[in-house]
Amino acid sequence: MKRVDDFRLRLGKHELVPIMIGGMGVDISTTDLAIEAARLGGVGHISDAMINTVADRRYNTKYVKEKLAIYKYNVNNEDKSAVKFDLGIVAEATRLHVDSAMSRKQGSGLVFINCMEKLTMNAPRETLKVRMTAALDAGIDGMTLAAGLHLGSFGLIEDHPRFRDAKLGIIVSSVRALQLFLKKVARTNRLPDYVVVEGPLAGGHLGFGMDWAQYDLATIVAEVMQFLKNEHLDIPVIPAGGIFTGTDATQFLEAGAAAVQVATRFTVAKECGLPEKVQQEYYRASEDDIEVNQISPTGYPMRMIKSSPAIGDGIRPNCEAYGYLLDANGKCSYVAAYNREVAAHPGARKVSVPDKTCLCTHMRNFDLWTCGHLTYRLKDTTHKLADGSYQLLSAEHIFKDYQFSTDQKVALPEPVAA
Ligand SMILES: Cc1cc2nc3c(=O)[nH]c(=O)nc-3n(C[C@H](O)[C@H](O)[C@H](O)COP(=O)(O)O)c2cc1C
């Protein structure tokens, strides 16, 4: 009987354990988690989401405070178009983060960065170019383009000396999105090194509408592989979303996938950036506690635990400090929704905003609990302790469980005292 370890992912000269831990934004997939995947011979991701904010927390910079000091005058202004990021600082923050991972990386695996196009940062092209360029400058092994079609992204870095040597991949949820991307990048004479096909059970933002439940990962993966075959394109395909056991992963590898991308199982790893209190919420969640909703200002549906404090909250927008979701015109749909509620409730000390969330503030504070659909199975991967909490796992334990398990089994960790 085959297991994941019987397969290898080949990316250029690298031969890897075919397990990729997906990027989880705002430092949920930490550098610690990413370098653990690399040490074990697979691929880990860091994320450049809210990079200035992450740098402040991790590297003692003061980027957010400094930005707020410049734009404080604008806090009560509905028009946020003046609130710009300093591109030099975005580059510096990105370099700090990438360098922290690359300088500590050991083993034969790789560390990639997840780069979301929907983080438009009030100057989409300029900020994306700086983020990608700085990550390449700082020596990242590769970059996974996410949350968007990224039709212009290769073009933004085509003159970079590492454009052809760094591994570049894209996340798609349909053949159509892949076709569009390939058509656009043909001009740069460079194909992606891998394609992550993300199905409807993934965590974070979804590349589907609210009819997500009608789609099925295996079907989309088969369609993408058939399309690539018809086009005589040899690009590794990496399914993601709802691959919970080594057996699930092996089934995709046997069907021709090059590797799998997984994330949810690692949300309860000690190396994961979620605070332990939140990790316990993930463990406790039942299937009914998880929903896909449309409160993200990105416009993409997002999966989350229904009891996330962010849902329905009406915090004042913090764009002067954050502002990562401001579009090219300085607009964010949360700002509009918040102002609508304030206008509708004159004199109220606090409003509730049911239809949108201040994603920046809430992701920063770990009170928007995005998760994969199979989060409700996490409790079956560990021990319940005497105090009612669940035992956290090591990333190594989870990684090796994917790598070596068979028969839909999940290995439990060595029990510890509560
Ligand atoms: C907590 C969490 C946060 C995530 N954040 C991001 C993100 O910032 N960018 C992204 O491209 N994907 C994100 N994802 C998706 C994962 O990278 C991955 O593709 C997917 O969740 C895999 O499915 P699984 O969680 O069922 O294993 C996130 C997933 C989770 C669980």
C-alpha cells in the first residue's frame, strides 16, 4: 500500500517530500512553521500579508505607529485615498521577514512566500511589485501567487535577476483561471513552476462563489491535469483543500498530482502563529460552527468559525495604521459599511456592522478565525486533557503523519499531562 513518502515533488534540481504547508496570512503560518516544513524535506510558506504589522511584532520595528503618526489627521475622514504606504518601508519589512526565515532554514526543503493580490494597499501595482521584488532580493526560494488572478504579476518582476531561478507558482480554483493566467504570462516566456489547485473546502478566502458546495476538488484537479496534458504543458499540479490524512494525500498523488498543499491540520501546531486560546476554539469547533460568509472586504467568500469575535463587530476602521485592503481609489467596503451604520445610529457609542468586517484589525488581533471546512475533525487528531482542553501538536508530528500514515489513520501524539 502506497503512502506519501513513496512519492517526491521535483522542482528544478530539488527533490522534495510532496507536502507543502500553505500560506496562512497575518503570521498564522509563521517562519517557525515554514522552516520546520523545510527541515523535514517539504515546502513551508510564510506570508507577506500585513507585512509592516508582522514586522513590528516580530522584529521590533515601529512601522505601524510611524504610519499612523503621518496620517492621524485623516482618521475621521471617510476618504482614505491619501493614506499611502511608504514603498521603502514595505520593502524593508518584507526583507526582514524573508531574511528571518531564510537565515534559519535548515535541511533540504524550501521556504516560499504567499503573496495575495487582493492586498491592494491603496496602490495595487506598486505595492505588489515592491513586495515581490523585496522577497526575491532577500533570497526567498519561491513565491505562491494567491487571492487574485495575478494577470500582471509576472510582468512586475520579469526584469528581476531571480525571475527565472526562484520557483513561482499560482493558486487557481478552475481551469478557466489557469487559462487566463497562462495566456497573460506567455509574453514573459516563463511558465509557472507549479500550480496549486485549491478546492472549496480550503481555509481563508475561496476562489468560488457562495455555491462553493457544488464543486469538488478531485474533479477540478482532473480537469486541470487534462487541460495541461492537452496543451503539452508539464507543470506540477498541487491540490489543496480538505486533504486531511496521508491517505487523502496519497490518493491525489496516485492520480498524478505532484504534491499536496495542506494547512488546517497545522493550525493546532505549536509552531503556528494562532494564540493557544484560539487554537482551542479550532479544536472545539463542530461542523455546524463553521460557515462560509461574505463579510471579507476583498469580495471573496471566506470560511470562518461562527463565534469569531470579528463577525458583526463594528470597530472604527484603522486604515491610517493598517489600510492593507484599500483599493486603488483608497476605498474599502468595510469603511463604507461602518459609516453607513454610524449614520443610521446617531449618538450610539458602538455600532454593529453585520455585512462586512474590518479584516485588517481583526486578522491582526487573531479574532477572525478563518479555517478549513474539516477543522471540526481536528479534535480527532489529539488527546483531550483532564482540564477539557486539547493537547497541541508539533508540526513535525503532523508532517510525519501525512508523510507515513496509511488506511485513513491519524497518529495521535505522545500524551502529556494537562
Ligand atoms: C487559518 C488559515 C489561513 C489561511 N490563509 C491563507 C492566506 O493568507 N493566503 C492563501 O493563499 N491561503 C490561505 N489559506 C489557505 C491555505 O493556504 C490552504 O491552501 C488550504 O487551507 C488547504 O486546505 P486545508 O486547510 O483543508 O488543508 C489559509 C488557510 C487557513 C486554514
